Amino acid sequence: LSVLLSLLVPAHTTRSPDCGGILTPSGLSYRKSGPRNSHAVSREGRQQHLSVRRNQINSIKVAELSLSLIPDTGLRLSSNVDLSITPTLSTTKVMRLSILVDLQVEMNPEGNLELVTSACKPTVEEMQSTEGKESQSSSSDVDEEINIDKICLEVSKLLLLPNEELMSLTAQFPVTPSCQVQYLPLAAPVFSEQGITISLQTTFQVAGMAIPLPVSPVPFSMPEPASSSPSHLTLAFSEHFYTSLFFALEIAGAFNMTIPSPLTTATMAQKITQMGSLFQEDLPVTLQAVFRSSPRVVLEEGKGALKLFLTVHIGAGSPAFQSFLSVNVDMSAGLLLSIADIRMMISAAVIEDIELSLAASDVGPVPAALLEELFLPTIREEVPAQMNVVLSEGVFLPHISSFTYTDVNVTIHKDYVLVPCNLELRARTG
């Protein structure tokens, strides 16, 4: 397999998106701030995080915190923080620290998205003091109270955690023990009034090596979001995304199936007389199914279908399997999609259409009607059942580590699937 993959890798096609997401303004504002309570802080915390000179901070209260979209540019963070400061033993001042920060999301050389500050403007206003005065401090007074030169440096440090979470977007996730999926951003996000749009390309590794995926017949672009959507986030997956997933699992051998049959060589000899000369004893008949062509997913409005193209080798004997018949099987199964936490659950439903045709025979010609009588019920039941075992763990969705998805709705459209959902912040441990 490794040799085969190494030969395939140079044929990797030009990168193009096959899925993505749109974070709406309501998603952006979700839990943007914590409880607005006053907190006592240590002297070390006062000096390090707020760069206060020769002063003691008694309390910190976040009066206002907002994060807004700037179309075609990025984000704007606006924060008002009230600080209760005691410069001397006899005086207490309440200072209003206002910070206006413009943020952009860029792609760093490692291919990860990164939040950076493009502008930062802090101002400080004295709200009141024990002497009853309320006035705007002069710049020299402000500099005596708070070192505003260091405020923007501290703000940039606050981006370390969000950037760590953005890096988790490009982590590798297991699909099966030998197959991993990864979502890679192709460019910096696009900011508009509808939200933040990010285009992703799905890549797969089999046995630790990247595999080239089939070329998408139609370039995918994120559909326009509904302006009235109440959801925090809308994920979109192209038809090609699903075809690529099944292709990768096929390359990994996940869908190679050994299927037990109720037939034996003796019962088959009653229908096919030449069987008696091949097997002197009565043996269980086994079916071995492999793909002769990659699975294909077709999405139409309101429904999805999984097209399978198999060759089923029919034989007996263990451990030395002896095939005496090969049957080509073309089938179509309904595709069921749902979301559980941060995984997409995919399953093949009942077979909607199936055709059997003789591919090779060591026991002479076998009529199509007899092939169907002998093997169709077993193939119809076992093929989707065994594929669903492979798919039962689900496929990780693009996500960052601190959030999960709730209130999910999956809608199948022609050529793509939309997944509007809400975000839920995971509880931190430790």
C-alpha cells in the first residue's frame, strides 16, 4: 500500500475548497464576555497585566465588551473597564480604561489561521475620586496612573489562547485506525456583513501518507448565508467532500468485506451441477466483496444517494479461499446524515436499486435470475450493514477545541449539504 501511495502522491491536484463555514454575527457575539463582576487581584497580577505604576488596584469591573464585524477588513474589539485605584492612603480613584482594538485573521507560513492586531487605541478617563472630582485626566496624569504604552502589548498577549484554538482547526482526526482526515484553510477568511466565511480543503492520509483525491468536476464555493439565520454557524460540505471520504476509505481497504452466506457447496450444486466436480465435500460458501470502481455520492434536493460498484467473489475453503464465481454488483443506497457533538454520522440506508451480472465463472454460464436468487438477498443486507460498521464512529467536523455544536439541522441540497448550528463552549477542566 505504501508503494502504491508513493506513486500516486505526485499526481496531487491543485488545491481547491470542498467545504467551509460561515460564522454569523450572532455566533461571533456568543459568550464574548464573562460575568461583569468586580474582582480583587494580586499585586503581581496588577503589575503584570495592567502595568500600573506605584498604585494599588482594589477592583476591576468590565463595564462593556463588544466584538463587531468590519466588512472586508476584520473585527473590532471595544472594551470599557472600570478600575478602582488607590494612589495614596487617603485617595481612591475610579478610572475608566477604554480600549479599541482592530483585529485581522491572517494565514501564517505554517498554513494556520492567526489573529493579529492591526490597530490599538487605549484611553483612560478619571470617573471619580474620594475628593469628589470627576474629570478627564491629562496625558501626564494618565501616565502617572497607568502605563498605557504597555496596554496594547498586553492585549496582543490575550490573543495567544484564541490562536492556540485556531491551530486546533487543522489537527488530524482519525476516521479509521489507518485513515485520518484534516481540514486545511486555503486563504484568510472573508469578512462581510453576513459573517466570517472560511473555505477549507479536506485532505486524507492513509497509512501515514497523503493520498490524491479525485478531481472535483465543479469548483465549490460557500453558498450565500441567509441574512435572517439565527444560527451561530453554518457549515457546508460539497458533494465532492463525501465522494473523497468514501474514496479514502476504499484506498485504506476499510470496505473490503468478507460476507457469510447461508449457502453451502452442496446446496449450490443442486442449482449449478458443475459445482459437484469442484468440491468433494460440503463447505460453507463465502462472499468476498471489493470495489472495482470508487464509491460515488450524489446529492439532490432533500436526499443523498451512495453509488457502489463492487465485484463479489464467491467461493469456499478456509484458509485457502477458492473462488468459483465472480459477480459485478452495482447498487444505490440512500445516504443518511446527522450530527452528534462534533462528528458527522453517515450511514447507508436500504438499498434502492441493485443489479447483478456475471463477471467470471469456473462452473459454466449462470443465468442472471439464478444469480439474483442465490446471492441478492445476502448482498442487499450485508453490504450496507458492514459499511455502516466502518462508518459508525462518525467523521470529525471542522472545529476548534473549545467548542461543540448544538441545535443542529442537516439540509441536503443539490451538490452540497448545509449544517446550520449553534456553538456551545465546553467546560474547562483542570
